[in-house]
Amino acid sequence: MSPSPRRSETLIDLRGGFPRAGLVQRQAALQGIARNTQAIWSVDFTQSLEHVVTSLLSIASPELEWTDLHSLPLTDRHAMVRAVWLLDGGGPARAEAECHECGEWVEFELDLRSIPVPGGCDVLTVHRNEEERACCLPTPLVTEAANDGVDVAAACLQCSREEAEPWVDAVEEALSQNDLLGEILLVGPCVSCGRTLQTEFDLKSAWAAWMRGIVRRLMADVHTLARNYHWSEDEILRIPEARRAVYLNFCDVEEPVEA
Ligand SMILES: [Zn+2]
């Protein structure tokens, strides 16, 4: 693979963090991954979305362990996904909405850089009536083990389901205010009738789909070369990218060899 002269890299602040030598490290260095097709190739995209995201983040942040990344608060993970997305030139959030008034489809876009990430520590204070409680930010370990919002609230408040039940709305409100990248809502007028429309953009799903697309294209290239040259998958993947592209060009201009 040809080395890129200047690797895109960024450093982001974390609300959670990683235990390192008795301290908590609250910064993570991230690099773009879209050109690292060999590494993306090794990701198992049949796993749950959070697992896929952790595996992709571990490519973007090779100094961090998979288990560290998987136990980070969702807010941090979403901030990391955005950072890598932007490093790779992912562009704005785009989503379509159908107007139920006139049937028009409208595409909205939003600059992901404009979405603030609230700072602070990884424990929030939630209020309900006169009471307040400490609330931890959820991690994938929490959401994957939860059956519903009550389970999430109980894990975040570190109490029983019974105790958490009346707090669910307060916890959900606090968490969504602290995780603006988790649910990105695009709002704007219908171009035909002016009605206000809204639609959601799921950053993590969009990122996973983009990376899965890169693997699919590489698979198509492997398929073409295997058909033409009868090389194994391993052999094809070991060919430097630039040379692979030249072979693919030959396959384009020549009659395909029948297997
Ligand atoms: Zn309309």
C-alpha cells in the first residue's frame, strides 16, 4: 500500500476516558480510515452496530484497546465517529423527508461541524421535582444489556428498575441534551408548500454503511481479479493498491477471461 505523505489526524477530548497507568486519559488521537481498506476488510459487518462501530474506531485509534473503546460513553463514541467521518471527507449529514401535505421529497443537509458536543465530566445531575440524582453516561455495554429505557435509566442512576421508573423521562432528556450527535434531527421547509418537515440522520449507521460499501467495492475488485488471473483472495489482497488498480484497468479493456 502506498504510504500517504500526510496522514490525517486529530485529537479529541473525552468525557469518559481510559485508565492508563493509574490515571484516566481523557484524549484520543484519531486518524481517517477510509483509505485503510485492508483494515476495514477485517471488520465483521454482521455484528451489531455498536460492535461494528467499536471495530471501526479501533482502526481509527490503534493505540486504544477494543474493550476500552466499547466501554466509552456513547457521547464520546459519537464525537469520535464524527471526527473520523470529517477526517475522511464524509461531508454534511444528508437525509430526505417526504412532505405529507403535497407528496414532495425534500433533501436536507446539515454541517456536522455545527453540532456542539457538551463538555463536562461523565456524570450528569438529573432533576425531578425537588430531587436530584447523579446519572452516569450510558455506554454500549449498558444499552446492549438493556431491554428498555427503564433498564438504561437504572444502569445510569445505579439503582433498581423500580427506583428508576419515575426517573426515565428526566434521564432520557438529560442524556439527549448531552448527546446531540446521537440523534441528529434535520428540520426545514418543504420546497413546494412550505410546511415544516423533519427527518433524522443516524451518524453511526451512515458511517458503518459507508465503510461496508468500501469493503463491497474491494470484494468486487477481488472477484474481477480472481476471475481473470485465478489468484487467491489472499494473493490479491497482498498486491499493493496502485498495482491492483493497474491490473483492474487491464481487466476493463480486455475481454474477460471465462472461468
Ligand atoms: Zn409540501
